[in-house]
Amino acid sequence: MPDQLKNAVSHLLKLPSLLYAVIITVRNLAYDFLPGLSRGVDTPTICVGNLTTGGTGKTPMVAFLARYFQAQGLRVAVLSRGYGRRDKKRQKIITPDSEQNELTPEIIGDEALMLQQQLKNITLVLDADRLRGAETICRENLADIIILDDGFQHRRLRRQCNIVMIDSQQVFDNRYLLPAGSLREPLSGLYRADAVIFNKFDQRHPEFYAHAEEITNYIGPRKLFRATYQNRGFTAINGDRSLTLAEMRRLNPFATVSGLANNDYFIKQLAATGLNIKKSLSFKDHHVYTDRDIADIKTICRDLSLITTAKDADKLKAVIGEDQELRNNIWIAEIELKLEDENRFFALLPKFLP
């Protein structure tokens, strides 16, 4: 969309954004002063959320926390709505003993599937009604601690800790709420946060320190953290091979295929590690791949191997089928969140542990 048209559309959307801001502000005030509107459960609950739409790194942060709590010997349940799954209203429980062939992006959503594959001995509860999901976890004694995924605005479920993720590459856009901007609620909502994490942090990002100073007005400097993504290597999409970053560099050049909220960052991140990215196929977040997409991918694979994300891998495998040419030429970038000053962050958590 040309910039002039984009600005005109944004201007037209400012009035509904202001109305939305009023509604959200009144709603937050109601939850602040009427505690009976929310309920908690006996199982300690930690929420990972954000203020904006789009990818801020909530799912990698959920995985980071789950690994930490599991290392403490705790049983972890991740509570999510399961974005993109076919049956959005029905509650679904996935345990380590669940049948793997019943777990597909259509049934549980792409991010829930990625978590289930990356984390061993995890319980996933998918429920659009997060309070109902938490009550199920508590009633059936499924976990010692609940990690609520993307629940910062879901205030009906009381929690002991709020962690807010911010994309340091995009921050707050034009500062308008939906639909003119990307904010889900005003910045003042940060007063509910126990920790704010600037993800995808880049020392060269010129606006970071100004934004950081503004945010500390709401939460104080001790609650502000920075994080980046760290490459752990690459796995062939057919699962039969793994390569280190150094080994991948010897296979240069590559193409990428991804369906993310910020595809450009994924591409830049790979290029920054020394990989030569010649082409890219980029789709919107949670994209469902079609036969047409696979035809385009197959054309690229004649000349280049492809790199994709763990989030996209299972959706691609479902459409690729048994095509060995593609299965041998698509690599999954294994990426995990790396938090700066981990000790200071983990020092915040003991008061939330059971």
C-alpha cells in the first residue's frame, strides 16, 4: 500500500481508535476497582502477553519459562487459546501421552504445535475461555504452575505475575490503538506488568533508549529487560539431519519461506549470522500453505535450499507430503530466546513459585 494511501486510511480509522480506547480504559478501570470481576485458581499462574498486535516473541518466552520451571522440578501447563485451530470454542487438553497423529496445526494451532514439539513432558490446555481452562488444570491437578500465553488483556483470570513482551524493532508504531494503530490498550496498561522485556534487541536501534525511559515511568528500571534470539542450529524438515551454523554457511546461498508477523526480521537475523539469502517467500502470520505456494517453493528449490521456521515447518510438511526433493532441501532454523541479565530476572520469580 502506498504511503499516502496508508496515511489516509490511518486517518479515517482514528475515530474508531479513540472510541476503542475509551472502552478499554473503562474496562480496565472496572477490573481495577471491582475485584469480583476476576477469579483466580489455586495453581500459581504467570502470564506472558503484549500491548500490541503482531509477533513480539510471546511463544519463545513461554518456552523459555517452561524450560526454567521444568528444571526446578515443576510440572508445567501452558494455557492458550490455540490461535488458528479449527474448533475454537471447544476445550482441548494435550498431555505428553496424547496421540501424535492427532496433533496438527488445524487441530491445535501452529504455535501450540511448536510448543508441544519443543517441550518435553508439557501439558497444553487450549481454551478461548482462559478462566475455564485454568480451572480445568487446577481441578484435574495437571500442573504445579500455569503459563498463560497471550493473556495480558484477558483479565477475568487472575494471575500472580504479568510479563509483557515488546518488539524493539517496531515498538509502538504510531501509538494509536486498533484499528488505526497496533496497540491493544494504552501504554498506561504497563502499570500491571511485573516485568517488561524488549525482545529482538539491537544495540544499534536508535529509539530504544527513549522508549525504555518512557516505559520505566510505568514500571521502574529494575523491571525492564532485554532479549534476543539465539540460533541453535538447523534441522532438515524430514528430521534425518542436523547442521551447525558453520556447516550451513558452507551450503550458501539460500532462500527463505516464512509466515510471520515480521518476516523481514527473520531474514535479517539469518543474514546477520553469515548466511547468504538470495530470495524470500514471505506470507502473513499463521499462513496456511497451499498447493500454489508449494509450486513456487519447488521452483526455488531447483536452485536454492530453503530455510523456514519451526512455526511453519509442520504446515509445510502437511502440503509437501512425500516429495523427497523438497524434504531434502528445506531446513528449519532452530531459534530460542536469550534473555540478558537472567539472574536478575529469575530473582523476580521465587515469590510466584508454589
